[in-house]
Amino acid sequence: MALPKFAYFEGKIVPYSEAKVGVMTHALNYGTAAFGGVRAYWNDEERQLFLFRPYDHFKRLLRSARLLCMEFDHTPESLTEVLKELLRAEDAHEDMYIRPLIYKADEMIGVKCHDMTDEITIFTVPFGRYVSNDTGAHVTISGWRRIDDNTIPARGKISGAYVNSALIKTDALRAGFDEALVLTQDGHLSEGSAENIFMVRDGVLITPPVYENILEGITRRTIIQLAKEELGIEVVERPIDRTEVYICDELFLTGTAAQVTAVTKVDHRPIGDGQMGPITAKLKDLYDAVVRGKVAKYREWNVPVYD
């Protein structure tokens, strides 16, 4: 992956090579940071780069800041303007992934979250598929359990919490799978390593509720709305038992990076007929059109980068 040319760092856009922190930085040593993931999609017909739901992403980032006792003068709107300026500096004319990061910047020893220096940085890189086999992923159910909200808040993208995800994903990949599904301490399906989960049973779309230690995903919220409004599908948020995924009709993962990733096999058991199901396929195509600004009804979700 090519490195960015620029980054937003300590209040201004600077060459990426100048966006550096010291090895004593608190966030590096203790995981006292939170991040977001935003996508920008290139619409070739309009010659325009569209940010997808940036205000929602930055609103969640600033809520994560509250979880970590951080304070910023920024608003979702001001951060979106910074991001637009950064993408224009990069001269981005292709699909991009954006990483905003808020972190404890003090160089010190000692664990705490309060009375510290809070900083924000943003960088962006060209990005394609997160799961290479996104039309027929083979996943496993991980031996690692999802961290509990009373351990590290699951609804915020807290950097230190993603060690849990890293362990899950490494074991899955080394075992030959594309991804992993993760259980809560109660044995219910929570998430993928870094994606929300949906399954289809008898024409009903089912996804774990927010109290099952999941990220309150923006792509998740988008898919729920599109399924209801455009496909007329009933959506139910409820706990999902492990064995339900073995007998469901369709299964897919969602996330800003993963977009809509079809799962066709779990632990060597085929899902449905072992191919991407019709509801998944419709939602995948619809989502791709929406994020590129091609569906007028949802155009308010698309923020143009170039005036």
C-alpha cells in the first residue's frame, strides 16, 4: 500500500513524513486512542469523489472521545471540511479509505485518561476490497471471545480493543479462512473481527442488537434502512445463537472497510446453497450504487469533495 502524501496533524495539513509521534507517546504505550474509518467513492460519470456519511462517522468519533475523557473544539462539520481539504491536497480521484485517529499525545509513564493532551490526526489512502473474497467468504467461529462493554467500550472504536480483533483475524487467516465470527461471553454471535453480522432466515433479516458488544456500525445502520425501505424486508435485532448461522439461508458481514461481504461457508458448512444469496446480492449492489451517489433518494449521505 502506498503511503499518503499528506496528513492532518496537530491542527494543520503537513507532509506525511512530518506527522510523527515519539515512542513515549501515551497512546502508543497504553492504547489510549480511538479511530474511525470513512470511505470516499469515485463517481466516474460525474468526475466527483463522494464522502459517504462523514458527519455520522465524525459524530461517532467524537462520542468515542467522550468515552476516553477527551475534549475537542471540532464538530462533525468542521472535521468534514478538514477531510475535504486533505483529499484535495492528495488529488484523490479514486476510491479512498480515511483514518481519523484521536489520541493521548503526552509522552509520559502512567495509566490514566484525564488531564492529558488530546490530539487528532487524519490520513487517507487508496483502498479497494477489505476481504478479497467478498462474494463468497469462508469464515470460522473464533476461539477468542469478544471483549465485553464493561471491559472496554465496544460501541467506540477504542484502539487498544483491537488487539482482540487482531488475535481473532490472525488465527482465522493462518487456519486458511477469510474471516472469523466472534461470540460474546454468553455464547451469542457478536461480530466479525471488525464487521457487523447479518443473517437471513425465512426471508427475515436478523442482526445482533447493540447490547451484544457490537460496534454501532454506520454501514450496519445503512443496510437496515435500505433493506426496509428499498427491499421491503423485515429486519429483526435480536441475539443470535451460534448454531443458527449453520442453518441460516444467507449470511453477510458489513463495515466501512468490508462494505457488504457475502459469507458462503462457516466452518466448512455451506450457507444455503453455498453461493451468495439473492438478498445479499441485492443489498450489495444497492449499497455500491448508494455510496457512489447514484441513488437520488439517499444523495444527502454523499458529500462531494470537489466543488
